[in-house]
Amino acid sequence: MIRIAIDAMGGDFGPEPIVKGTLEALKEKSFQPILVGKKDEILSLLPKGYKDKILIVDADDVIDMGDAATDALKRQESSIYKAIELVRNGEADGVVSAGHSGATMTLATLRLGRLKNVLRPALVTSMPTKSGKRSILMDAGANVDCKAEHLFQFGIMGYYYAHDMYKLDNPRVGLLANGEEDSKGNEVTKEAFKMLEGQKGFIGNVEGNNIFDGSCDVIVCDGFIGNLVLKASEGVASTISFFIKEYIRKSPVAITGALLMRKVFKLLKKQIDYAEIGGAPLVGIKGCAIVSHGKSNPKAIKNAIFQAIRYVNTGVNEHIENRLEELKK
């Protein structure tokens, strides 16, 4: 049975939504949850029928969002440290945390270690597209400064992540640049382009609009650009939703139309709601670590757990290691 360690204390709203999300996940899938955090608080949120189905690892310390990520290594009694140690020691197969993302990534990288031949792990997030499927953006924030060889490896890792997790036969991999022409981009992306040429699925440079139009499955960039893209996209989606609500509120005609469009709005919300995905995997580390949004609700936690289970079951790590080893020869 797959064992998932869950940082019960990391989210913005305390353990309640995390425990609820874990319970919802248990109702739908068979797995062994291990909640890590303040035992008394966790137990108070568990119904009697579930107390024997969930393991609890006591951890009194909680790393707050304002704490430095580098401090995480010293705070061995924290919930996220102990959760990751469970994976390191083979007591869990994956970890889910809605806590301090920097601390989670730091601990996952340094305590679990990188896959063989991986220079740097990358954070993966998925974006909605016109086709109804999702594109993969990597790196979404783990590496602010990157060299060409890092972007090259992100392309390789993204290909196998999309192949295994999204069941795509031949994922299309694009390098994010300021134009589709081979000559576009900065010095790093130009060098990365040469390295990626001829690799499975590589279609060349892509632009920002290609993230959403369904023409590319994996978009490669450094974490600085990726995080800006992610936050800007969230801002655009939020602003559009705000304007729609304002126009409906101010216009009687729009209210009538809104009633007819209710299903459309519901589908739109589902496409842009982070809770539908659950979290962002840190790809390139030994084991599995899912970094969830600090504001995660129970649905987001449930889906993050499902994502961790699926990640462990696919064998994506092995496929990445095998391909990078082949490329060394």
C-alpha cells in the first residue's frame, strides 16, 4: 500500500483543512496516510472511525511562511522536516505539504537527494489550455538562476513527467523565448536550444501564448520566469472573474444571461482553480514531494495526495534516470 506523509501543520489555516482533505482522500482511495504535526490537535479533528486508519507522527515545531527556508535544516522537530525524513527513511513513499514552499523544496532536495545525473530538481505546475488538456510549466520557481544544461534537463524531465503522469505518447516540449525563431532568446536559452535539438518531442522555441493554446505540452524556462508566468496568470484569471461579477451585478440584462451561463462559469472556475490540481511536484529528487498552495482547502489537499499516489505509481523517476544515463554515453 502506498504511504503518504502529510504535513498537517503547514497550511495557512492550520490542520483542519489538511485533516479534512486527508479524510476525503481516504474515502476515495486506499492508501496509508501519515499525518505529521501536533498530535493533540490532529486527534481532535479525527472522527472515531478513522483514528485507527491514520498514523500520526508528533511534531511540535511549525515552520512559518516568514521563516527563512535555510532554517529548515536546523529545525529537526518541525512537521515538514519529520514528514520528509519519513520518505528518506523508507517509511513513506511521498510527502505532501501546503507549508513553507522554500523549506519543503530545500529539505526535499538536501535530505532526499537528487536523482542520479540530475543537476537541479524543478517545480512543475500545470496550466489550462484551449484544448481542455493541460500544459506543463517547468521550472515554476525552484531555480531562479539557471544555466543551459539545467534547462536542457528540465526538458528531459518534463518529457517523461508528461508521458507518465499525463499518458501522452509523444509530449511536445518547447523552450520559452521571446519568439519562435531559432535566433530568439537570451544567451542561456540559445545554448539550451542547441542542446535540446534532436531530443524526443522537442518542437523548438515557444512564446507565452503557447502555454495556453494547446500547441505545446511542456514549456521549459527558469524558475524566475516560470514563477512570474504563474503569478501573472493567476492574477489575470482573478481579474477576469472580478470583472465578470461586477458586470453581472451592475446589469439586469447580464444577470439574466448569467443564470443561463452558470454552467459555463462553473466549468471556467474548474479550469483555473488550483484546488483541482492539488500541488506542484518537485521533479528530479529521490522519492516524491508535492508542494501545495498555502491556502489549500480540503479538496486541494485531497488532490495533492492523489497526485502523490499517481507519481509514485508511474515510475517517472526511474524513466528520468535511465534517459539521463543514456545521454551520458
